[in-house]
Amino acid sequence: MNYRRIAAAALTAWLVSIPLGAVIHHGILGRIYATNTIVFRSDAEVMRRLPLGSAVALVGFFIATVMYAQWNGAGKGVAAGLRFGLLIGTLLVSLAVFSNYVTQPISVAIGLAEIVEYLIGSALYGVIIGLVYRPARAEFGQAVRA
């Protein structure tokens, strides 16, 4: 594992997630949230909690990047990252989104929006991790011989 590449990949994915999250949650899903105010916090409440959410997301990106490095460190960047991201997204959907749908008063539209968000976001973050973590040729050769 290359710890500098892990840090670079995790930080890059996290930095991309900040504006992407704003576009998704305020732009694309904003109307759905507005019509379901009973299950969502107000913007002021979200803003108060945003630093904590961002910090936890950064930890999550580090964990995902370490998982990628251990699982597929010698793989080809984009394809391996996409596959990894879709697996992570599918895991999140199966464990979190469906649990939310069962236990919280969210509509089918919100559940479907969350599924799409998790799958597309995870695929994108996986591609970023795959591209940035992608080992140099010398490292690849060492991984094959090991």
C-alpha cells in the first residue's frame, strides 16, 4: 500500500464530494426535500451539523481508499475504481437506504432518489480513488511478483 496515494485519493474524493453534495442536495433533490419537510432538517440545522458530517465523510473516504488499496491495489484505475465504487454503493443501498425506507417516514421518491444518489456518487468516488491511487508501473510489477 502506498500511504501517500491513499491520502491523495481520499482527499481528492472528499473534495469532489463537497460541491457534488451541494448540487445534489440543493439542486437536484431540493424540491423533493421541500415537499417532505417532516423527515428533513431545516437548512439552518443542516449547516450546524455540516462540519461533523464532512469530518465523518473524510474518515469514510480514507477507509474506502484503504479498502480499495488492499483489495485491488494493482488494478487498472478507472475500471477497477468503478467496480469498487459500485460494490460500495450497492452495499450502502442494501444496508442503509432500505433500512431508512422501512424505519423512517420517507416516500418512495426519496428512497429512489437516495438509491440513485448512492450508486452514482459511489461510482464516481470509486473512479476517483482508482485514478488517483493507481500504482506506478514499478509498484505494479512488485505487486505481481509478491
